[in-house]
Amino acid sequence: MNHNTPTFGGETPSPLSPRPLSHLTDVHRRVYSAAQLRAHGVPAATAAAQCRPGGPWQQLLPGVYVLHPGPPTSEERLHAALLYAGRPAPERAKAVPAQGEAHAAPVEAVVTGLAALALHRFSSAPPLISLDRIDMLVPRTRRLRSTGFVRLVRAQVMPVPEPVAGVPVAPVPRAVADAVAQLTDAHAVRRLLTEAVRGGHCEPAALVRELTQARLLTRAHVVDAVDSLLAEGRAIAENRLYEMVRVHELPDPLWNVDLRLPGGPHIGGVDAYWPDQAVAVELDTRAPRQGRRRRDEEEDEQWCEYTHKRETLERLGITVVHLTPRKLREAMEQQATVVRTALMASADREPASYVVVLPR
């Protein structure tokens, strides 16, 4: 008997499976949808009979079966959730592209929330086996309901999934936002946000954007965690800036200084300044925090202040190099070249106006 073929109380189904199962992984040999069982010659009535009390199978979710008794493993539960949430709508399932016609299948379901973060190997997320619910991200228009251990999260626009161990998983910013939406523990929220940034999974701005779109910045404990996140993100970016100067052997600048006109007004602070070359580096660690009028006003004020400072410095003949945390993380060598070029070009420029440099 083919050991890859589902059996029923010791009997082999008839007719024999029309599709070989040798291509399936172990979990695929244990968890099936009703459609997959039918494709292998197992009618719905037979599957239901196998799931009677004391039977050899179990129905984990509507239309999804595990082919053994006893508790399912976390891998089986995850695969069952994908089969349940990822089944195409009937009209899509019936649509067959014409011969030679290729269409990218729309994404029907993506693991998100704490389950996704567990797959992304977040130490601050519980392991899959301890999760009561698995969050599945589905298109807003799907006619499907949360059931059993599957909680559906509806998306206006589905993100491009990231494959993790062969499983379609939501990108970290979206997975964190969906996890935070279910959490009321401020400490747990803070740990997730901090690990996302400190672990190099994403930039603070991407996280804040997802939290904003999910309307989570109306919750005090989330806002407090975001404030800590932004401070964390800035500290990481500053460390990368120090590393860039050291590793790529740039001249040592004056770090974190305020610039003033002699006897005049305060111009503003910069993260690094080379006075002999009149070159300043400024990190832009601002994050979008839309959603409330007060936040928008704060952002406008910050942007106007930043723009005014940059224009003032450039009028004084000081070159301002604008760096973002993402640029430092993904293209540090390229950013070092930009700074080095600005330092070398100072010899060909008119001397800058004198400014007073003070510690910030």
C-alpha cells in the first residue's frame, strides 16, 4: 500500500488517489482540505465518518482535517489555518486561465500578528505552540469568518508576503501592528516594538506608519511605546553614524553640537560637524504620526524648523548632508562616500561664514 495515501480504518480508498503525494512534506501528508481529499479520491461522507468520536482523523477547522488522533502540532495548526483562510473563492477556483496564459494568483491569506512574529523568530513573541489563536490576514472582500483557533484580520490592501520556512508571512511592520491591536499589556507592546527596531527587522517610520493606519495611536500605552521606540531608533542610527565614520576612516567630526552666529541667534543642532570643511551631517529620524490634528500640526512645525535650519546653514556656506536610518543600515558605504565627497569638495568652495560651535 502506498503509505502516502490516506487510509480509512485500515482500508485503502477506492478509486486510488489520482494524484501522487510524494511531493508533499510531512505536514502536508497529515493535514488536508476537503478539496484536496476529494482530489485524492476521498468523498466528504468518508472524511466525516473518519472524524467520528474515537475515529482516526479530526476536523480541525471547517473543511480542514488532520489525519491522526490526538493533539495537533503547532505546524499542523499553522498549515490548517493556511488551508482554511487561503482557500480561493468559488468563482476564482473555477476560473482557469487559457492555454499559454499566465496570471499571478492573488494572495488569499498571510500569517500575521504574534504567529508571524514567532516565525520571524522574535524572542518577545510567544512560541507558536503556546498561541491560542493564529491571526490570518485576508482581503477585505473575503466571505470568511473567524473560527476555532483562526482569527481573521481583514486588509484593504494585502501586503507582499515574506516566505518564512515556506509559509507566507506578513512583513514585520504589519505583523507588529496586528499583534499590538490585540495587546493591552504596555510592557509587551514596548518589547515587540523595540525588538523590531533593535533587531534590524525594520525602521521606526515603517512601524509608526502601520500603527497609524491601524488607528492604534489613540491608545495611551501604544503612544508611550512609540515614544520609546523613536528614542531607541535614534540611538541605533547614531551608533551606525559613529560606525560609518570609524569603519570607512573618515576624519573625526565634532559630535552632537549646536551652531550659532557670533553674538547672534541659535541656528540649530547637527549630529556631526567638520568645522575645517564646513560640512554638517544631520540624521532624519522623524517618523510620520498622522491621524490626529495635533500630530499633523507638530509634524508641520518640525518640518518647517528643519527646512529653515538647513536653508540658513546653506546660506552661510555650510554643506548639509542629510542621512536617514535606512540609508545608514542598507547602504553605509555609499553614505560614507557621499560624506567624503562633501569634505573633499570644500576645497573648491568659497570659505563659509564663521559660526560658534557649542556642545549640545
